[in-house]
Amino acid sequence: MTVSADNAFSALGLNDRLVERMARDGITEPFPIQSATIPDALAGRDVLGRGQTGSGKTLAFGLPMLARLEGRKANARKPRAVILVPTRELAMQVHDALEPLAHVIGVRIKLVAGGLPYHKQISALERGVEVLVATPGRLTDLVDRGSCDLSEVEVAVLDEADHMCDMGFLPAVTELLDHTPKGGQRLLFSATLDGDVDKLVRGYLTDPVTHSTSDATASVTTMEHHVWLVKPAHKAPVTAALASREGRTVVFVRTKLGADRIALQLREQGVRAAALHGGLAQGARNRTLAAFKDGHVPVLVATDVAARGIHVDDVSLVVQVDPPADHKDYLHRSGRTARAGGTGTVITLALPHQRRMVDRLTAAAGVDATPEQVSPHDDALLQVTRGAVPSGVVVAERDLFPPRRADRTDRPRRSGGYAGRREGGPRQGGPRREGGYAGRRDGAAPRGPRQPR
């Protein structure tokens, strides 16, 4: 399609094919973080960007990175750019956002994260990949086994650096950065720039240009913040009433067991709710996120770690059934709503003995919300739910998701197939190789995939 003369991305100096591909999707006006950082990143500067989730950071680092790599093919096992993110879900979202753009300019991009098959990642690296979107743990494994070499990385991106540090990934991140050339470009994006993030900045960025699109406080212009004091017996019915309203809702809890328990309680009240936490298999997490995005499951009950990969623009309500551990978690949770210029509501439920703690949290997060007593039939609740009440018709967990297609992943593996026999017996014609295709234990590179029959 023809790019209009007033296309703001084109004015930033981006490749015409990238601009055209975004225009096909109706993306013609950059967000503030993109307008601020893209020119400096295109110029090769190290960039330090601060912005809340939903501020458009993926394209802010992705577009100049792709523009730089156009026409620069990677050697086997030696990517030219690495994007480090804290969770598998976020890695998937970043990959999905950048893959169509990478495709139009001939840049190969690969997702590298835990819970996904090793052999596909190793095979892609053997063929050559320009961009890796990776979680620190899996990329460290691939580097240690010799399947990935970071010595030719030209651009290293740290996305949600504060969350990576909070999750204990700082040693892994610094070790990976030490494997990259010192003269490479670094792009670091984070909601906050203190503590361990500051150590990363001082240790690995050279004369960075800093751009901030928001303070490290919750938005007071696009979000409504409420603190509701509830009695222990009222917590469950208030949560069920809030979850019964129209629109997408994210319910935050502290533990995996809490997520499963509250999701079950909501389904027993007739609410289509699913749990998302680190104890689920990757396939189950992907299926739950997909159902939430397409609206089949409008209520997601999540822990903090799992929810760091939720990037859905039309979440209109965040309910904190368990108050967050600190103000950073409050900012992260509230950032699930009012994304991409939208509006939203954040409601924190607090038991009477939690009032002082919640007061300190909200003050540190820059939120001015006066706690108010709320019961299941109060006007404050009705204003949010607009009179919605749970149906009381139990929703079975098996009925939450649309039927799965009968594809290869649903069919049982053939005994002795490429992935290795499940019963562990020897293959006919010779002894079984140790470890299957994922790699020999002596560290040698695995054999290539079999040719199709």
C-alpha cells in the first residue's frame, strides 16, 4: 500500500517497507516512547527508556533494531541481536509483534524460552537467526551447551529490566551481556530505573540517552483507583460480583493455589474464569492466554509472575484480591488496564487489618485513594458492576475453552519416532542414543533433522 505523506513513522527515518507493513495494520501514529527513542536508536546510541507496560516499548526497540539488521545475515549459531525478557509469555508476545515486520525485510527471528522444545531452537540456530527473543534461563542453557554464540551480537535489548531483576535474573543477564561484544548497542527499557536496574545501566550502557514518558507512579488520568475494605466473609461474593460484569477482568492473587481456588470459586458461581500461574504446563498457559485474548474466557485469575506476559489492550478492570507485596507490584498490576491510551479501573480489596499496609503501598505508587467500607450490596459495588450478578450456573473447567483441532500435537507419537521412543527400549538396528535429539551428553552438536519421507 502507499504510505501517506503525513505518516509519522516515516518521518522518524524508518525503512519504507517497515512503515508500509505497519500502515497495512493501521499503525501510523507512534506512541510517545516510540517518537522519543526511535531516532536515537536508529543513530546507534545506547538508549535508556522508562515507561509503563502498554506504552509501546516493543516497537520502540524493535523497529530500529530491525532497520539496522536489514541485509545483515547471521552465521550459524551466531545471532546479530538478542532481546531478553523475563517470562515466556512476554517473549511470545514480543516475537509475535515483531515477526511480521521482520518477515517483510528478510530478517529471521526465533523465540527461545523454557517450556518449548530444545531441538527446534537448536535447529533454527544452526540454520542462522538474526534476532533471538529469549528468556535468560533458556538462552544461558543454549550458550553453555555451545548451541548459541553471542560474540557477533550487534544489538542487545533488555525489556522490562526491573521485572527481570525482581525475579532474580540479574546474574544471568549480566553473564549473557558479558558474552556480547563491548562495542554493541544496548537498549534498556524498564518501568523503574532504580536498584539493580541502575547497576545494569552503569555497567553495560555507554553514554545512554534517557527518555521517560511517565513517572514511576500509577496513572491518575486514565485509571480510577479504589481501595475497598471488606470483611473476610464478604471477600468472595464481592470478587464474584466484580468478575460478573461486562468486559475483561484480571484478578490478582498471591499464590498458585490461591489462583486455582479463586478461579474454581468463580466458576461455581457461573463466571467463566481461568487461572494462570507458573505451575501450569506451557501448553495450558498458552491456551488460557489465547482464550482470554479472544474473549472466550473474560476473567483471568493470575499470580504476579505469570501476569507479566499479559499484554491485552482492552482489560477494563483489575481486581487485587490479595494486596501486592510492594508499590512496584502495584504499578505492574495496574498496568494491565488503561493500555494504549485506554481507560480502566483498579480495585484493591483489603481486610481491616491490612489497611495501614495498603495505605503505604498506594502512597508509594502515587495513588490517592481513600479506603471505603464495601459490602456485597453497596452502591460502590453496583456502580462498577452495573447490577450484574453471577448466574449461579456452574461452569465446568472442560467447557472453558473451544474444542481443540485434531492436529499433530493432539495425536500420539509413533513409537520409535524422531522424538525418541517413550518406553525407553532400544531402537532396531542399534543402541539408542542418549538424550535423544536434544543433544548428546558429551556436549557435541546434535544431528540434523531427518529428511521428510
